[in-house]
Amino acid sequence: MLSARDLCALIHKGGVFSVEGKTMKAVYSEMLAKMNLPEGLDQRQFFEELLVRERILSTAVGDGVAIPHSRKPMISDSEAQRLAICFLKEPLDMNAPDGMKVQVLFVPLTALSSFHLELLSRIALLVRNAEFKKLLWTQPDEDTLCAAIKKILQ
């Protein structure tokens, strides 16, 4: 099971930051420019994969949260796995099941499908927590996020 410490290490690698943009392409473009990507990852290919995935089915999960990710692993080294958390300066309509515009993106970059599913499960657990969701709307920094994650996943 992915521990709070492991999750925070993934966030530390991926980063926590704000992005601007009125379209998904603009948001993803700025997000990838700010995200701490592993060496050797083709940023353009990752961008295209995110857009393809979004066209197939929205990655918005509701409550203002989306988890954009590629359909296939974009990296092969498990040490390069990471999770970025992006706060949108302007909410974005991503066809969420509840109709709410997205304000927060959790962007996993994983090497193994099994790890990817475990990470998605942990993110789902966090975003179902009312206190954590409330914290997300304040656009907290990495330390504040990790303190909350440790409290919830202890």
C-alpha cells in the first residue's frame, strides 16, 4: 500500500503549482512547462497523450477535481514516477460527471499499471475526504498538502 510518505515523495518530484489557461490545451501546455518532468520524457508526446485520453473520456472525477493521465505508461523507470498537483487560476469545464468546473489537477506519471491504479486509489481516497477537499480550495503549498495527507493516511 502506498504510504503517505511515498505519496509526498511523488508530489515532491512532480511539484505543486498554479497554472493559467482558458482551454485544456493551454492548461496542459503550461502545466507541462512547469512540471518537473523526468529526463528523457518527450514533453510533446506526453501532451498529445493527455489530450487523446481526454477526448476518449473526461478525467474529471467531480467536486472540481480531475486526474489527467496518459492511457499507457510514458516512462519505464519506477524511480522517475511522480505526481504533480496543479491549481487552476480559472476553473475549466472538463465535462465532469457532476457538471462542476475543474479547479485542481492531480497529474500522475507512472511506469507500471499496477502502481498507477494504486496511486489513483489513494488520490480518490484523499479527494473524498471533506477536510482535504476544503484544503484544496485554498491552493496550499506542498508542505501543507503533505501534512494533510499524512494526517488522513496515518
